[in-house]
Amino acid sequence: ATIWQFLDGDVKQVRKIIGNSNDLSSTLAEFLAKQKRYDEALEVWNDLPENERKTTFKPNGENIYRYLLGDLRYRAALEVKSQIAESGTVKFKIASIHNGGFESDVNIKNPSLFEWRIGTGASPQINITNSHVKSGKRSLVITFNITNRKDFRTISQVIAVENGKKYEFEAFYKSELDASETVKWEIIDAKSKKLLASTEVAERKTDWTRMEAIFDVSEDTEAIIIRVVREGCESAVCPLNGRIWFDDFSLK
């Protein structure tokens, strides 16, 4: 910190003086991230040995990850998160829906930012099932028995994307619903919360059916959020009963 102040934040000169110590470099990378100088922080961080980023310097990486997320730098955060992940664990990828087929367990209590997140509450019931699947062995099933518009637990996921690209969101559903208006999926910008696109509304009763949404992301977009919402429920009392299964989510 003293050298940083003396040299007025000149990173090259700071690194020249402190030398090539990995211990000091890991601390400098974290310090730079705290100062919101993320490009320089990642340059220093990425110079560290790969195996030590997962072990010795993992606490520094976790702090860098938190600083990046706090400033909504989703792509860089995803990169650091993958670098510090233990061998054998699932790594998150840019422009990829994590666990899109629900073949892995969903972390209900403490999911990371890039996993499926299920809202608190008891209604509707949300479970992983093997009773009906589009492919693989499992799917997600939502069981509705609600009359109040407010009784709607959310399901969502944050996905880091490349800016300035066109994407196609795809999912499959099977439904046995009793309601005039059902559900659909929305895609929103994770930072601005601007609605980018939405799928068609799910049919009331159908075998496995494809739903999609095509959208562009701006040069400023770091990540999107996909989330399920009710469609057309304007009054306080909106009955919705039955079940709907979802499977094979993807982003192309």
C-alpha cells in the first residue's frame, strides 16, 4: 500500500519493485480489484501458477470474484470462479445454461450466482422428477394449486454472455394445466433489468413442445437472466392448477 501511494498507482513500477513473489502478486491482484482496476487485476492474477490459484491463493481469488460481481462484471467473475474451482467440480461457461437438463441436483439453500435459483415459499411446488423427461433421466416439474396472483415462486438463472451477439433461447415443456393464462419465460439484461425477449405462452395441455426466444444483447451487456413468469394475470385472484414439466434448456 505504501509503494502504491508513493508511485501514484503505477502498476508496472509497483510490480518491478515488489518483484515476482507469487504471495505479493496475489495480494496485488486482490488490491487492484478492490480499486476497481479490473483489467490490471486479472492480468496479475492470470500470471499466477494455475494450480496455486486453485489452492494457495484461492482466498484471494474468492475476494476478486466478489469484487467483480459487486461491480456487475459477470464475464470476468465467471472466469475467476472457474479458475478457483476444485478439480472434478462443474465449471460454469459463458453463454451456457448451467444444468439445463436438470440431470444434476439443484442447490436450493445456497446456490451460486450462475446456478438455478428457486424462490422461497411453498407455492407452487417445484421438484426434480424422473416421471416425464424430454431427454436424459430427469426434468423440472412445477405443480400449481393457487388462486392468489402473489403465490408464485420464481425460478431463474444468471448467464454470462458475450456482448454484441444474437442468441437463441430454447426449452421444452409438457403441460397439464387448468387456467385461461399460463406461464412463459422472460430474458432480461442482468444489469439494466431491461426485457430483451420472452417465449410464447405455454399451452394448457400438450406433450413435449419446443419454446424459443431470439434476442440481441448490447455492447454493454455482461449477463442475462432467464426467469419463468405468469402471463396475463392482472387481478388479485388468478386460479392456476395442474402441472408443467421443463427440460433441455439451451442457449445458442
